[in-house]
Amino acid sequence: MEGTLTQTLIRHVLDVDYGDLPAAAILAQKNSMADMLAVMLAATGLDTASAPFAAFAAAEGRGRCTLLGRGEKTSPALAALANGALVHALDYEDSHETATVHPNSAALPALMALSQHLGGVSGRRFLTAMALASDICCRLDLGVKEDLLRYGWNMPPIHGSMGAVFGAGKLLGLDAGQISDAVALDMCQATCTGEAANSAGSALRTIREGFAAQAAVQSALLARAGVPARLDAPLEGKLGYYHMYARDDYAPEKVLDGLGTVFQGAYISFKPWPSCRATHTSIEGVLALMEEHAVAPEEIREIHIVLQEIGRMVTEPREAKYRPRSAAVAKFSLPFVVGTAVVYGAVGLDSFTAERLSDPAVSSVADRVVCEIDPSLTKEQNKHTDITIRTARGDFHRHLEHPLGCVERPMGRERMRRKFFDCAAAARRPVGRERLEQIYETIFRLEELEDVGALFALL
């Protein structure tokens, strides 16, 4: 395709229709909607940091957009902010195994708000916009060659907001110039600091997607209103996106590889445990080895874990990750979640209470976790994990490459369905089983809806 990187992605958004989407991509977006809406409902009942966003949106906004967990309606930008703040609150939403992103974490709340604001958005139109947002979010990260957290950037919500603004452009029917405006406007609003992951008193890491979703909505609506924000080359320009964040160390060919035929959203992964995806192979490996060899916690002398570069974000800095002082940091702590898995045999929504954070048994196991980064592992191998449990009886080893919930090892329809109902049952405002069944079934026949507002009215 001819033109700049930005122009090519804009043309991609304009050209793709529902009929161009592979069946796998459509099913993945439906699974993502079901999974994320349930996780967001759970956050309304279990998370406190996101509550002020909903209260603010209810008090300050006027509009037709649903606030999950509340009866009030609000404006599209504030709905995206408040609902977006729920998405990552429990660190239980979907992810992508090669791109280090949560493909729909900003897109779903943004598109949900815009579709209610517009009215009359069909299920097919919604799924197309969501598939494009997911695809572009992943592609933007796949073009990055190194972990940008080392420079202080927490990239998942930044890439997520950019993907969401492309999807919002599709949903709103913007033309090429307006989408270019929206991208430029989003670049001036969407960012996130990596320091939040190390600060025990900060809720920014858990509520960050609210700002990402809000930026996408505001940018798309401002572009539709005629703000002439377009840049000559917002992504690839001399001082553009990849210069700002990646210091020009990126691969445009990876951003465009298979564009229009391969939709990266088809490779969404779903989480069996509510913690950073980079911890999941370790949780699974430790649980499997303990069961296979009947290892008791007190037997363990050391748990040696070898990870790709992504492992640094769940193991460093040591003082924060070996003694996490908040649930947000604990979900991002490999030693803590491994210690929890060893002591309790599982990692669940109840694993991050104040009592668990100070549990001496968990801390004792965490102190025996030794992490090593293997520099030979590529970005495509970012989930490769080698685990060795050392005991007086001998060493027990396991190598993992694909965590449970990925395309290669799916959780299965029944386990996904069970997660949906378990999470939704924790909602602040109880939702009856019959209503939950209706929501779940409606999501999986979304392409039949003339107006997706019928789905969101059930929430």
C-alpha cells in the first residue's frame, strides 16, 4: 500500500467493512466484550479507586451513556472515563501474547459510550469498529523493538487509546482528514507514566484506561466538529509518535504486516487469573509442578524462574515487587502471585486484600523466588518461561511457552462462561441471573442487533 504509515492505517480503517472480518476476529471481539463487561461489573463492587470517577461522571455529565454499577446516565466522554477506569481495575481483562497490550481496554468503553451517544449503531458496525481498534492497537505495539517502560512509558493504555481513536473514527463515519485530526488530538491527550507501577499509594495503574478511553472519545468528537488538528505524519514524523515514545527505534513493516488480511484482534488471550499476564506462565508452572510432585510449601528451598525481558516489569524494583504494599502493585508482582499460588493453591479475586499482602506465609515463599532475565529471548517469545522448584528431594523443572487462555491453549467456552457469571455476580448493583443470561446471549448474536443500545440497556 502506498503512502505514509499513518495514511495507510487510515485507508485501512476506511476500507474495512464487516464482511471483510475473519470469523475468528468476530468471535474474539464477542468473547472480549463478554469477558470485559463482566470484569468491569466486578470492579464496580470490588474496586474502590474507580468509584470517584463514576460519582464525578454522574454529577457533572449529562447524556444518554450508561455508567456501569449506577443508575445514572452521563456524557460520552465522562462515560468513557468512568467505565474505562473499571477495565483494568482488577487486572483481569484480555491481552495479546506478542503485543504487550490489552487490545480492547480503551476501545470497548470508548465505543460503548459513542454508540449510545449516537443511537442506532448496529451490531455489525460496532464489531467492525472494535475489530479495527483492536487490530491497530496491537500493530502499533508490534512495531516497537524494545520495552519502552525503561524510558518511563506505560505503553498499553497509550497504544490502546490510539487504537480506540481509529475505531471511534470508523464508528462515527469520519473521513480521512477527520481521522487524521482525531489521531493528532489523541496524541496530545493520551499518555501514562510507568512510575505508577512502583508507587504503593497510587491508583493510576488500575484506572489508567479511563483516561485512554476518554481521550479517544473526545478526540473523535472534536475531529467530527471540525478541529483542524491534523499533522503531516503523526505516527512516523520527525517528532511523531514513534519518535516520542520509541526514539525512532521501530519497525514499520511489522505494523503493516498482513494488514487487511490478518486481524491481530483474532489472537486475543483471556486471563484465568486476575494478575499481570506476564505472571501467568509462572503461576501455572508452579501449580503444575507442586501437584505433579506433591511438593509442600515448606519443602521449597528456591523457585528459580527464567523469563524474557518482559519479566523486569513484574520483578523490578525489588523493594516494590517483593513486598508490594497495594493490590495494584501486588498484581504486578511475580514473587507475590507465585507465593500466593504456592500457599493457597490459586490466585483469585480475593488474593489481594490487605491481609494477604501482609501474610507471612506468602512473603516467605516470595523471598524464595529468584528471577532471571534471558536476553536471548525475543519479543515474540515474551511468554517463554522456565521454572525450577528446588527441594531437598531434588529439582523439579517445567518449560512453558503458551499461557492458559491464549489461542494455542484456550480456556474453553465453559470456563469463559463461568468466569463471566462469577465476575458479574460481584457487581455493585446486583444483576439477576436471568438478566445476566440475556446479556451473555445477546453479546454472541450482536451482529443481529440493529442498535447495540439494546445490549447496553441491560447493564
